[in-house]
Amino acid sequence: MKKPEKIEIDSRLKLGTSRRIHLQSHQMESFLQSYHIPCAPFKDLLKTTNSLFTGSAALALYLQQEGIEPAFIPNNLNLLVQDTHCLFFENGHLNQKSTVMRFSTFLLSNGYNLTTKFESDQACYQTLKQIQQVLSFLHPSGTEVHLIVLIVSDLQDYMNTNFDLSACCTWYDARTDRFETADEITLNKEISILPGQHPYTDTLRARIEKYVSRGFTLVLPASIHSQDKRLTLGKPGCPLIGIKAYDMMELEEVDAVRYLSASKKHLLIKSGEQYYAFHRTTLYDCMQLRRVIVPCSSGAFEAFETPFNQTILHHVHRVITYEDFSLFELIFAYNVSFNNGRQKSIFSVNCYTVEGWKTNTVGAIFAPPSHVDMVLPLVVPIVNPLPSPAMALAPIFEHIPVFDEDDLELQELLLSEWRQLGLHHP
């Protein structure tokens, strides 16, 4: 029998791997030393408890591990731990310490003091769920450790489903002695908004600004709720089979199924019986140049015009940049007449996933406010593009509040827009 060939491993590769592991171990040890935490006992705690070392410190160490300069200094060290109970013998003697007690004892023995006990509704943690409590330990040197106590057992799943930005889902794996991340775009110092997060809140906007200041770039399209996976696209029963859509940029008809299959950045708009095909970024850029203020019975509302002149709420302008929906159906609501004889057609928008289109299940509806039946001064489009609107940060940092007819501050903002145009409120 022929002996199998011996596979020689290049000694340089072995040396490179060994050197990388050594550097990785040294980086973590140096970081923990700066926090006055002994490395070996800390790793043992992570191995023997249901806990995760995560947060900006884990992110910085992950980037260093992969040979990337973090360019930021972590504010603190975050630990996710499951809330467990101490076990006692029948005689009352302690048999097994809870995870919280083990970490607390460890930190106290290394010079830390328990300074603050946050409740689960504390401002910096109020967007997270299932938090029992947050314990803050402060060292005389100024370093701080947060012990985030959860009532769940699957900590990694909790992190992936509750954290807001992809780069935050980075952790230390005690089994492999390596730092890991949930999304490979972290290697490019890019971040995306995770499903379940609403992108219009001040809290998330501040969080994004924080990571941008650290050298990260926000990548779009991202998800607000969950991405439309388009699993039934082109399958038997798919109502888009045989549908033709008009590509307004290329000025040609395209097959709807093939167009959506080509890229997650492609979408379809249906108006009447006609389908239109658009690239999300191209449509966003085009509509960005066609912003208008439309008068209504309660004052005015902000809107954008599509390339084929339908006027829709400004919310939709932002939603099209996300991959949650693949189809947008425009439904006529009413016309607004102006004293020069022109009209603007105002539309409601129903948003669908591919599966939702098949089952006639609407994912989101954006309807305009009620209108006033009168002739109004013409509101000319406001050409006010953001710098490079195709960039991911554009729909996040251009803050325009949702219209609320009882919001006096917003009404004043809209009236100010009218005055800047030299128009009078009707």
C-alpha cells in the first residue's frame, strides 16, 4: 500500500500564526493590566461562568487582533452575565457562588469599589431589554467595569438581537481565546444598524456619531426591522413572474423577477398598473433634489417627489434606503391645487416584502395628513441636497421630526420654511 504523502507546513506560516497568537495574548494582557485586572484569573472566570466580555473594549482588542489600529480608547469594560443564584448546603453553608457574586468578589479583590447600582431603566441602558440590574465598579485609577446582569441564558443571542450596531456585537470567546465579531464588515471599520432598531431616534443618532468619530462608516442599505430575504421570488405562485418594470434611469423595460434577483439594492414601485424599477441609492439621490413643503388642513408637511412626479411623505424617502421592503405601492390620496393652475398629486405608500406582495400583507403604510380644499400659493421645490447623499449617514443625520399637529415647535419650523421662501401661510 502506498504511504500517504507527508504534507509539509511552511515554517513561516507556523511562525506567523504563533506570533499572531502571542501578540493577541499580549494585547489582552496589556489591556487588562491597564485596568488592574490579572489576566489568567479573569479568563478563568469567563470560562467557568455564563458571561461575555463585550463592548467597545472587546471591539478595540478585536481590531488589534486582526492587525487594525482601533484609533480610539475604550471608555470602560462591559461584561454580560446571566443572573444566577447562590447554592447553599442544608446547614446553610455556601456551596456555589452566583455569577454576580463571583465577578463582584473578583473585582473588589483587585481594588475596585462598587460605586453605582443602575436600575434597568437607566438612560444609557433603557433601549435594552431583560436587564436585571447594572453594577458599576470603579478603580481608584479611574478605570470602570460595568457588570450587566441579564435574565437570559443565551448571552450571544441576546447581544445579536438587542444591540443596535453591528460593531457592538464583538466579544471574547473564552473557549478559543480569541475575539470574534458578528459581521465581517467590522474589519473594514464599517457599521450597520441591526434589525429591530428604529433609525430616527436621538439615542441611535448619537450612538452612530460616536462610532463615526472613532473612524467607522455607516453602511446602507441596512435594516430597520428585518431584511426582506426574497425567498419566494420567482418561485411557483410568485405574482411577479412575467411582470415588466420600466427602468427610468436606463429608459428600458426589465423583467421584475430578474431585476430584484440581481441586487438587494434594487426595488420596484407600482403606480396604477405600471411598475417602475429603481436602484435604492439612485432613487434616494433623485428624490433628495425634489423636496417640497405641502400645505394641509393642519398646517403643512414635508414631502418628496418621485422621478415620475408623485408626491409622497418624507418618511418614505428614508425607508427606501433600507432592505426591509422590496415593493412600494403608490395609492392616490388627493390633489393640491395652486393659484397658478398647477397641481400636485399626493399619494399614500404601502410597503411590501416579496412574500407580503404574494400574500397581500402590507408591511408599513405611510399616509399623508388630511388636505384642505382651497387654492394655495405654489410651494416651489427646495433644492437642498446633503453632501454626497448616497453616503450612508445622509438619512440618519438629516434630522426632520415626524409631523405632529400639536407640536408648536415643529409648526414654527414649518412656518419658518415658508418665510424663507417669501411665501405667506394660507
